Amino acid sequence: MSIVIVAGGAGYIGSHTIRELQVGGFEPVVLDNLVYGHREIVEDVLGVPLIIGQVGDKQLLAKLLSGEHPSTRDKEIKGIMHFAAYAYVGESIINPAKYYKNNLVETIMLLEALLEDSNKKNSIPLPIVFSSSCATYGIPLETEIPIIEATRQNPINPYGRSKLMIEKILIDYHKAYNIPVSILRYFNAAGAHIQGDIGEDHNPETHLIPLVLEALFNKDGCLKVNGIDYPTFDGTCIRDYIHVSDLAKAHVSALNKIVNDKSLSIYNLGNGKGYSIMEVIDAAKKITGKEMKILKSKRRQGDPPVLISSPEKAKNELLWKPEFKDIESIIKTAWDWYLLKKR
Ligand SMILES: NC(=O)c1ccc[n+]([C@@H]2O[C@H](COP(=O)([O-])OP(=O)(O)OC[C@H]3O[C@@H](n4cnc5c(N)ncnc54)[C@H](O)[C@@H]3O)[C@@H](O)[C@H]2O)c1
């Protein structure tokens, strides 16, 4: 079996992708510093080797890539999936240095290691699949919805800018060094694996669905809705939710594509459908049969009113089709996982 190094694989999307890599016949090896990841998910639930370290640790990477490390000895490495990043938009505005150092500088070091490895082996660098974000689009115009890959990118916070800078670097490196690259711009990842054993477990949690479920689960639970005066049909922000296992499957297809054709490709990964915050809350109430209080609050700085993807390019070129098409089916998986976790 061929190895895929999954940087940031102890996190939410990485851990679901590990499962799909296993289904696809790959042998994932996780590299994660565990600042936010979950050791037990990698080692106990997924049964995958975990190397605790920085994604930009060139010495460690050199050992992994050359097969000197026990996890990769005598094995073929097919590619790298790079999920490792900090992703708290608000924090990135207050402390941009943390984001440029961790997201950008660490990625440049990872790329250095890939280039040095390719020089030693006298081959093209290993393929890399990169986790980018709809945050790179900033605040699109109404006429730019649904967002296609060619839509103007103008991020409005350091987190989004760090992702866009990496995209540009990857494009330059592809042109100069032939590194096969797939840039995946996720919209809102949501839900949990249908087996209920892995799910969304950020700490602190800022994503809507886990916060809604937490508020519904707790007696006297309350959810703050940031902004009820957006130019949308009910005044709350509209987002495109994509099930995490659908995202994960797209990664495996994207990796297979660039392993074979050595190309550079960029895809939006979303459902192509938007739900307002109030619609998500209503769907969650229906699924859980529970109620909660809503605290209507002021807008947060820099929240675009509407973000909806056009996922057509990924559907056509990766032959990828999201299986969880509506918000109810996505929330149901998140709730099933949440209840198992609370037991
Ligand atoms: N969750 C979403 O909706 C969403 C949307 C768009 C893009 N993304 C991107 O997808 C990726 C994964 O997101 P997630 O929600 O799974 O986040 P997560 O925080 O759950 O996972 C990220 C993992 O990376 C690890 N990590 C961070 N910096 C590292 C470093 N320097 N070296 C080694 N490990 C490091 C963390 O410990 C964590 O396990 C991130 O790059 C994020 O920016 C996520």
C-alpha cells in the first residue's frame, strides 16, 4: 500500500479524510503538532501512525520523505495532504503574526522539504493537496454568487490572506518545479462520519452547527446570532454547508488525479446551495426535537452576507458528487455523533 502523509490529520477534516484514504487503499501517516488535534482519534479510532511535530520541520520531513523514519521505511509515498493550519478568523485579526508564521512560513518550509527531496531523488516533487478556503474570496458581489474558481479573490482577514498567499506560492512552484498541486477551497465543512465515531470537535468551537447542537442539548441553552440585518431574506448570513465525508472523498479523488496527470488544479468544494443561520437553527430544532433561546446580537466584523459555491468544476473533473445534499441530513450526522460523545 502507498503512504499518504496527512499533515493536520488529527483535526476535524483531516481525520475524516484519513478514513476515506483507508477506504481508497492508501496507508495514511499523520503529522500533527496536536495544538488542536486529537491523539486518540488518530491512534485508537483510526489506527494510524501519529508523528507529533510541526508541518514545517524540515529535518523530520527529510526523514519521512527519504524513508529513514520508521513510519515510511521501505514504503512508497504517494503524496501529501496539507490540512495543518490555524483557522480562527477573529484571532487572525488580533494576532496576524501567529497566522502568517504557522500557516504561511510552515508551508514554505514543507515545500522546501519536498523540493530538496525531489532534488535528491532526481524526480519531480511529491504531489500536494492543499486545504484552502472560501475565505480567500472575501466579500463577493451579489452578481458573483454562486462563486466559481475564477471569481476575484480579495480576502478580508489575515487567515484568508494566509491561504491566498499559499495558493499563489503553490501556483508559482507548480510552474517552476512541476510540483503536482490540488488546491481545494472548502465552503463550510459540517457533519460527522456516519459511524458516529469521529466528528467536529474544535476547542474553542466557533462553527455554527456544533454551537447550535450544544445550545439545544443544554437545558436553558442559548445561541448568539451575530447580525440579523444582513441583506438576505431573513436578515442572517447565508452559507454553503458541505458534509465532511463528502469533502474527504473529494481529497482522495484530487490526489489520484494529480498523482496521475501531475497537474495544477483548483476546486471549490461546496453543495452549491445556501442556508441562512435561522434555517440551520430550524433544521436542528426539527432533528433534535429540542428548543433553545436565541440572543440577537450585532454583526461580527467581516462576515460576508452570502457565500455559496459553484461546485460544478469539481463535479465534472473529479467525478465527485456530494452525497449529503441538504442541511437536515448533514445535521443528523452531527447530532448522532454528538449524542454518542455525550454518553
Ligand atoms: N472547518 C472548515 O469549515 C474549514 C473551511 C475552510 C478551510 N478549512 C481549512 O481546512 C483545514 C482543516 O480544518 P479543520 O477544521 O480540520 O481544523 P482543525 O483545527 O480541526 O485541524 C487542523 C489540525 O492541524 C494541526 N496543526 C495546526 N498547525 C500545525 C502545524 N504547524 N504543524 C502540525 N500540525 C498543525 C492542529 O493540531 C489540528 O489537528 C485547515 O487548513 C483550515 O484552514 C477548514
